[in-house]
Amino acid sequence: MTATRFIDEHTACTVRAEGYCELGMYAEAWRELERIPMAQRSRASVLKLRVRTLIGFRRWAAAADLASVLFDDPEMALARVVCLLHQGKVEAARRSFFRIPQHVTSGERFQQLNELITA
């Protein structure tokens, strides 16, 4: 006898969208995110996947704007800075970077970004 595990539509779409993002299949990821019920689209997990998908589409401005909503999340703070740099908005990227809490910026990738921004 096997147990059947049921998951809600939000979870199923999120898992599929994440898989598509990892494979670089951004159009498919976006379609999955659009299938998520409207009431659940404002969840942080969904918004983060939207940012990743927008970055995959190279829609830097839209990704930066959405990442700013989740700026307390280290990954999204970094995504915002990178998107601003891609737009050539170096001063805005610097301001955003220096707003990231110090304890978050101790990692290697943050140090590399710090060197790039302060150069």
C-alpha cells in the first residue's frame, strides 16, 4: 500500500517554478507562477521566484523594484544591487549595498561585490 501525498496548488506551482528557474527555463517558470492563486502571490517565496525569473529574462528594472520589497532578505538585497549595476545605476547600487546589515555582508560574494562597488 502506498500513501498518496497531496500538496496544494501554491506549493506545486512553486516547486515547478523553482525547478524551471534552475534549468534556465524562465518562460515556463513564469507560467507556473501565474498559476498560483491570486491570494497567495504576495508570499515571500513567490516574490523571490518572480525576482529570479525576471533576472533570468534580464528585466533588471522590474527585478530591482520587486527585490526592494524583500530587501530584508539577504538574497534579495544582493539581487537588487546586482540589478541596479546591470542598469548602470552605480550610485543607487552603492546606496542599496551599504544599507544591507553588516552581519549579512560578511560572506565572500558580498566581499567581492563590495570591492566592485567601492572601486
